[in-house]
Amino acid sequence: MRIPFDPNVDPQAIQAAKRALRRRWLAERTALPPEIVAAASEAVRRHVEAWPPFQAARTVLIYMAFRNEIDLGPLLEQHPEKRWVLPRIAAPGQLALHLYCPGALQRHPYGMLEPTPECPLIDPEAIELAFVPGVAFDRYGFRLGYGGGYFDRLLPGLKGLTVGVTYARFLVDALPHTPTDGRVQWILTEEGWLQAKAIEFN
């Protein structure tokens, strides 16, 4: 299998393609009715709870959904046995990871909830399982996010399993990407699990 997007393509062309896809898919996701979002989120949470690596993991990175993302938030209260970790934007392009402290969430100007700086910091290497949001993912584990590169910088430092979470309609065969774009090992949608394909560099 060849790399799914030619790395020799002009980087500006890659970024332009990503911006066009991001605009189109974000508009489509924003238009999803609440009942579709709720049903898809519930289905994803059921898949999570039945997955042996989740059952075995102690320290789990999760995200707080916004803008019609798949919502994993109820798992925080349903599984108090887990050591839940949340990301916080600490600086432009940089995420800090904090222990989830109930009642200690604040809304970032971008719109999502995140932990306050007072919550204990967690070393990325301590994460056993990470759920990563994305506008879209492809079958190789590449991710299309909001364009800030936050998770692309975080992913290389995570030693545990990484799972991209999106809707089945936004799981595509291949996404345009650059060498700095991070990959996840698994993709999860309301339809179930997909292990990311391996890439052979020819």
C-alpha cells in the first residue's frame, strides 16, 4: 500500500485542500440534528465501554465535546474508577494535560470546556488510552482537525493507545496530510472500531 497522499505535493496545495475539506465537513457536522448527534454519541460510548483496552486502562485521556462533536462526556461520571485526563490549551499550539477535577472546568474562548490550570498536571507518557477528536479521519489514522495543530504535537508524546473519534460519514479512505500530521492507531465511529492501516513508504 502506498502512502495515501503524495508527500511531494506542494505543501500550500495540501493546506488549501485541508481548509476546503474542513469548511465543508464542519458545515455538514454543524447541520446535524440533535437527535442524530445524541444517538451517534450514545452508540460510540457503548462501543467504548465494551472494548477490552478501555476496561483495562486506568489513566484515560478524553475531550469535552463542542460544535456537535461525538460526546464522550457522560463516561466521566459513569466510570469513576478511571483516572480521567483532559487537555487544556496552555499556549498557542500547545496542550497541557490535567487530571479531571469535577467542578473545575472553564470555557475557553474557542468554546470548549477545559480544566482550570490548578488541576494537577499529568505526564503524557502516563496516558494508557487517548480519545482524540477530529473533524474527519482516514483509514490510515490521519486526522483533519480545526487547523491549530494541537493534537498533532501531542500525539508523538503519547505512549498508550490512541483512538480517533468521529462520525461514520467523516471516515474517508485518505486525507491530504503533511509529514507533521499525527496519526492515531484506531478510529471509532457510531458504527464501530477500525484499526488504522499500516503505511508502506515506497
